[in-house]
Amino acid sequence: MESILMKKPASNLYPGMSVRGKWSGRRYTIIRELGEGACGKVFLCKNDQGDTYALKVGTDSARMMLEVNMLKKFSKVQGVKLGPSFIDVDDWVTNKGTYPFYVMEYIKGESLPSFLKGKTKDWIGVCAIQLLTHLENLHKAGYVFGDLKTDNVLMCQSQLRWIDVGGVTAIGRAIKEYTEFYDRGYWGIGSRRAEPSYDLFAVTMIMMEMAYPHRFEKGAHPRKTLEAKAGSSVWLKPYRAFLLQCWQGKYQDATQMKLALSRIVMKRNKSKSNSSPSRVQSRDRKVRSEKAEMVTISAFVTAFLGLSIYSFWL
Amino acid sequence: MKPGRLKQILLLTDGCSNHGEDPIAVAALARNQGVTVNVIGVLDDQQKSQPQGLEEVESIAEAGGGVSQIVYQKSLSQTVQMVTRQAMTQTIQGVVNKELQQILGKGQSIEELPPEKRGEVVEVVDDLGETCDLEVLVLVDTSASMHHKLPTVKDALYDLSLSLNARSGENHFSVFCFPDAKHTIRKMIDWTPELGDMNRVFSKLSSGGYTPTGPALKEALYAFTERPIRGMQDGVDPYEETGF
């Protein structure tokens, strides 16, 4: 959000400084800044025993507390780790004022764009399938993620993890936190009520963003813009029909959408590996290099098929 | 705790008032009448520096117990809904803090509770924000310099209605603009639960060279105080007493 006025003085924390809890007395030493969230800054820190964690300091005490409540509820749903584990919550008293803070598991990973760099377009499908698996669990528990976006996920050993659960909302309530690009209300494709389909739309936009890292404007006819963008990217070619179906409201829950997506990912691989022997029959040199390419692709496809089956059954 | 009814004036402007009474005083009066005043200063996307006189935006909101923000046109939609929500939470927190002081003694507020208790209280505040009824009177400065920003304003108001109507509580919106030669403010949209089609809303505009923000706010406040008469016809409002 671009605003010129700053409301409250933000806390200034530098590496080496320590934050001591007003209520528990526990101390955390700041190592470095990790990033800036909707209502505060996140730092890498360590406690006196030397364990590293992520620590978030903010100004809006009520909002921070709501996040903590969500974190406590959703670091684990039905045995599946969805967000970072909750560690501690307290207040930090300084001469400038009292700042609420909380401590959570430090998830070490790569951002989605940097993870995807140099990878094939199949990963778009794989990442989306992983996201949908997480969503299945969350929706079953009666909640939607809300502010689902690329910035809120990390890739950790090829597994996708959520790092900010601040937007998680009980189904049936109003979405309070959202980012326009991923918000179906902004694109004129639905309400801002917390329904599973709200998150499903955000998944399609994360897929779009993988093909358009710089995003795009909605223009005068938002839906047409989306359809045109889905149609004109080579990266999205396998997913084009699927994306259009999502925007038409064909999928109401994460399970249905995941099945459809898995079918695309599997089918593509199969047709590719079938077509390879017939094409290699030609004689000239050019084709020989193509042959080499096909071998690489088939090798990849086999590996990928294994991986997608693995993530599908996970 | 019963869900109450919150009343807000949302002022959208791009300059300093230069006519009539002090808008800061009127905002303080509104707050006293149980109406929160929020102000959004709208800048051109190309505008580099903050124009003079926009400090007033913050002062009006402060006096009116509300929230202010100065933004570029392109972030107007998200700001309008954020400011409205933030002000709702602020008002509810104010009421809850008052209750806490009655129970726990002076000096107690949500921020000062130990984390576990605070966690429970903020859930209550959040629930109230979801379920309370809300009345928003939007007051749009339509002086000449605002004209080209009005399409964005329309989008933002539609978006606001989209956000708030996802809540379980009821919403009522009305839209007024100023300046108006005859009545200081002009009603563009009467109280309605939804701001849907606004195509023709700002079609006929007079563009005076003055910005009577104070008098406009006062008229907007009257528009609110005149509303209970209609409310009485529908029967006595059971929520008015909760002090929101």
C-alpha cells in the first residue's frame, strides 16, 4: 500500500539488539531482517539457547494478537503442517513505547519466483497441486487462507510452505486482508466472502504470476484481460482451458480442482513420451540433436511423472 | 455483547478547506455525536510531492476519532476499505476499553492485558466488527481539481460496498458531494445497502473555486441526525444504546 503519512513510529531493530519479553522475561537476539509483513517486520533471531526463530514486531497490538491466535490454531491442521509453528508471544518495552511481538518457527526456503527460475513449466502445475493439497486441509478445518499470494509461500526442499497466516478467516465471514492482484473481487469474478472458491481463484492468479512475473493491470474489462493473458503465454498453454474453467466457477473445492490439474500434468507427460520414438526416425543431423533433446525430455518426464504421482498421493 | 451500529463519515478530498467554519471543529462535534470521521486525501498518480494543506486531512480525522490516509489514485480502492475497517475496529476497541476500565479499573486497556487474555478480547472485537451494523456517509469533494479522479472514486466506492457486504452485519451507504451552490452538499445516492451501479452518479457537477469542507461536514452530520426520524418509523432501534 502506498501511503505518504506514517501513522505510528515503527520500532527500530538492528542485528545484535535483543528483545526481552515484558511478561515472560525471555530474550531473543536479532540476527537480521527477513522481511516486512502487513503489520510489522519479521526478523531472524536466536534465543539464549542458540535456537533460531522468526520474530515479528508490530505496532497494532490487536492485529498481532489475532495473527497469534491463527498461528496457534493453524500451525498444524489434522497433523499436517500448514504454517510456521507458534513459539512465543509477548510485549517489548522500549523508551519509545511498547511493541507487541511474537516468535515462530523459522522456515528456511526460497521464494517461488527464485525457485522457478530455470525450471520447466511443469512446475507451475506441481506447485499449484501442492498449494491445493494444503488448501484441502485448511478448508476441511473450516477456514480459508484469504490473502493467498506468492509472497506468502516459500519453497522448502521442493515442498511448498505457508509463512504468513494473518489472513486466515473462518468460512462465511468477510475477507479482511487481501492483495488486489489475487483478489477475485478486484477482478469482478466474485464476492469477498470467505469461501473455499475465494482461495481457488488466488491459486489461478499465482499460476498466472508464474508466467507474468511483473503481473498486469486489469484494464477496462478485467475478465477479458485475464482470458487474453492466459491465452497468450506459452508457459500457460497446457493450463489454458483449466484456468478458464476455474474462472467460470467450475470448481467449488480444492479436491475437484486438484484432480483436474493432476489430470493435465499426467496426460501431458504421457503423450510426450509416446511421441518421442516416432520422431527420432528422420536422418539428418538436426534431428540427431533433437533426439538428444528428446532423450533428456523423456528422462525428465519419467522423473517428473514419479514426482507428480508422489505429490498426488501425498 | 450485542452487535451495535457504527456511524461513519468518509471524506474524500484533495485539498485544503478554504471556506466557512473549521472542519476540525465540526469533526470533533461529529465524534461527540457518535459519528466517526475518516478522511482520505487523493493524490494524482504523477504527483511527486505532497501538496500544501493536506496536513488538514490528518487533523480532521484525529478530531473525528477516525483514520486518515493520503494515497495515490491507484491505491484508492484498497485504502478506502482499509480505512473504513480500521476505523470500525478502533471504535469497537474504544468501547471495549471503556468496559474493561469499568471491570478492571482505570488505566486498563486491551494493550495492557497479558497476552493470553488479550488473545480472547481481540477475538470478541473481531466478532463485533464482523456482525455490527454499519452506516457510512461518503462525502466527496467534487471541486475542479477532483473531476478527473471521480472515475477512480466510483470504483473505490463500489469496491468498498463489495468488501463490507461480505460481512454478516448490515450496511447502509449514502453518497453526498460538495460544493453545491444551494445546499452546500448534494445527495447523490440515498441510503442503500449496496453501492452498485454508479455510472451516472457524478455526471452533473458544478465546479466552484472554493472548498467548504467544514460546512459540508456539518451538513453531512445533519444528514445523519435526521436519520433517526426514519428509524423511529421502522420501530425503535434496539442497538442504539450500546454506545457505538
